[in-house]
Amino acid sequence: MHLNDYGMVPAFQNLPGIPARVTAQHKERYEIVCEHGVTYARLKAREFHWGDALFPTVGDYVMIQYVANGDSQILATLPRRSCFSRREPGPIPRDQAVAANFDYVFILQSLNQNFNPARLERYLSMAWQSGATPVVLLTKADLASAEQACRTQAEQVAVGVEVHVVSARTGVGLDGLAPFLQPGKTVAFLGSSGVGKSSLVNALAGEALMQVGDIRQQDGRGRHTTTHRQLLRLPSGVLVIDTPGMRELGMAEGTDGLTDAFSDVEQFLGKCRFRDCKHTNEPGCAIQAAIAAGTLDPARWARYRKLQAEAEGHTDALSAKQALLRRKRAWSKEIAKAKKHRNPEIR
């Protein structure tokens, strides 16, 4: 087995040790693929639990110490070219990486009760923030009665992003995805339950690789049939990452994704008469002028402000958390030094 079949980046191949790619995560145990084939690995505690090594997730490239008759050891996580995270609930915000090193993000919304422009805006912001290229897929075209209306709304929201109407059941629109579905390329799927992610993966694979769940007729919602994060290699050589349980979606640190997802909104920023304009009722406000002229949707402006506040608030909380962790590490090092000073035999 050659790791290039799993999208291995050539620059990683000359590093010491054995490179591998994480294809699934089962709590503290990782399924990986390397030159020895598919095997399992665990983190080396010294580097990850007591050091500053980046915890791996599905799609990550890692360096391993290979063990033939047991779990190998993951020594390090290699630099990521893209990453998708979700917000973990709790008093201190914490980002949890759920997918890494993908080239495209397929954002799925089905053409039924699931279609939601506000949710699509959030997904687009997160996709742009990840460092990959988003592509919007409106699924279940065979069941749609308002396809054109939904597509028009999606194109208005997804500024500069390709929008495709597809059906996993009939195959409609799947040919249009060919430019993204190239051997060695990795695609991350993003969408709520019931949008047809598993059905689409099966259609692209030409076989039943993933379990398909039932949909409630009253609201078009389903349940996640994927029980763990996984990277699948399709017969065509395309790599697909599917992630379950994406209910706690939150804006990651930074606002670069907002700039790309709301370029139609940000074109008015910085054009107000006053540099510190709050965009409410100040004279010469470019935002309020655009809203009054009908060139900016007030609802879209409100959603932009909401996501912006969420991203900026998360950045502040994350900085506070990082400062706390630095203090804890420094405190632990001081304790270790004190113990070593009292007992020189401690190494």
C-alpha cells in the first residue's frame, strides 16, 4: 500500500520515522494507514499528554513508531493544511478538531424542510475558516418542489461558491462534481442529520459503504448513521471524511471565514464617515445607507453581526484559556524542578 493513495503530501515523506494517516478515531485508539497497511495506534503519552504535541484527528498525517503485533505509537502530528473544528460545550470554550487535511468542504442541505439560509451562512463561514474550498450541494432533487427558489437563495448566500443541485437516488447533478472528485483529493462532508450524506457517499462510491438512516416525514430530519469519525477511500481514489454529531457547531478563532462568506456585507465596512461608527444611527453610516437603498439585506447584516460577535467572543475566551494553560505548565515545571533539587537522583 502506498500512502500517496491516501493523499500523502510529498513534503512529508522525508521526515524521520514512518508516516501514516489517521482514517478513524475510536476514543483514545486511532485507525491508521501506513506502508504496512491498515493498523491501529495510540498516542505516546510523553509527547501528547505531558508535552505540547497537537492531538491528531481524522485526516491528520502523523509520524509513528510501528509495532507489528500490537498498537503502534503516534509520535507527532504533522502540520495541517486545513482543519475543521467544532465548539465543545462547557464553561471554558474549547475547539475540538474533527477533520483535517481536506481539499474541499461539501456543504449539504436538502431541498425539503432542512433548507435554511442562516445555517448555510454559518457552514460557509466555518468552511472558509478551515482553509479549504467550500462547495454547496442541494440534495434530494428528486423530492423537491421548490428547487429553483432554494437554489436562488443559496446562490445569494454563497457568494463566489459553486452551488450544485444533486440527487443520490437518480444521479442528477453528480457529473457536475467531477472536478472536485479527483484521485488523492480529500472531501469533508458537512451537514445536519437527514440531508443525505451517507446516500451521497454511497452513490459516489457505486456501492453501499455507509448505512443510510430513516427520515421523519413531519420535519425531514434524520439521525446520524455514522457513529465515529472516519476517512473512506472510494474506488475512484477519492477520499471522503464524514463526521457525526455536529450539533455543537461554533465559529472558530478568527474571522477570516466571515470575510469570505460575507464579502457582499464587508464591502460596505470602512466606508462610513466616522472610523468608530457603530452602524446604528450615526450620520454617514455606509451600512445603514446600503440597507436603506436596498443593496444590503438587514437580516443578512444581523446574521453577520451575530457570527462576528461569536467569533470575537470565542477568540477572547480562547486567549484566556491559553494563558491559564501556560500558567499551569509553568507551575508544573517549577514543581518538577523543586523535586529534582531536593532529590538529585530524579531524572
